[in-house]
Amino acid sequence: MKIHALFAAIVLVGIAGCSQEAPPMPGKAAEAVPEGVTAAPAEQARQQAVGEIKFSMSPESFRVCDGQPRAIASNAKWDVTARQVTEVSIYVTNPRKGERKLWLHGGATGESMTGKWVFPDSKFELVERGSERPLGELTVKALPCN
């Protein structure tokens, strides 16, 4: 009888020890999951976070009464080095004609000024050169002339 009690005690201690949460691996910070968010499956959690893409137009909006003839020049800036992209293309879609045309090819970072052909609702698309994988999209907006 004493052997059965001893065996049961050993099993219970073993089960209790196995049910505890394992400590994080050395050198790795534990990732907190915000309340209400379900944690990703382990396979997805091992994937590295995707880097940030920076893509902007300046100005990104204008009063249509300021543009002559209702168009402006705008400065594009981009940085896709965090995504390990080496070359990009920027396409522009003309809102009046709906045509999508290649504007420029560039490196992972760059800056370029358009001519005075940016109309309200002109759409700029930043893509990876070669694969044409979309990286970013911006639309220059019109502001009311009050």
C-alpha cells in the first residue's frame, strides 16, 4: 500500500511540474498579445515582421484654385530598404483619362519632383521593379477653395 501511495505522489508531482508555463528562451523577449486579440499559430509567429515602407508626396493635397491649369508639381519620396527591395517603379494614373503610365524607376530610396501635371485624384503607385509587387499607393487630393 505504501508503494502505491508513493507512486501516486510521484505522479502528481510530475504532472504539476509539467503543467507550468515554460520560461522564455534566453535572449528572446516574451511577446505580449493585446487583450481581445488571438495569438497567431506557432508557424506564423516564427515569421519575421515585415519592414516599414515610407512613401509620400509633398504636397499631398492642394486647393484647385491654386493650380494652373488646375495642376501642380509634387515631390515624391520613398524608402523601401526595410523590405530589402533594391529597385522600384512609380506609376501614375491620370484621373481624367484613367490611364496608368510609368513615371520613373529608382533605387530603394529616392526623391523626385513631378512636372506641373499632378491633378486632383492623381494616383501614384509604388511597386517593386521586375515583380511589380505593390508596395504603396497615394492619391493627391483637392481641397475646396474657400
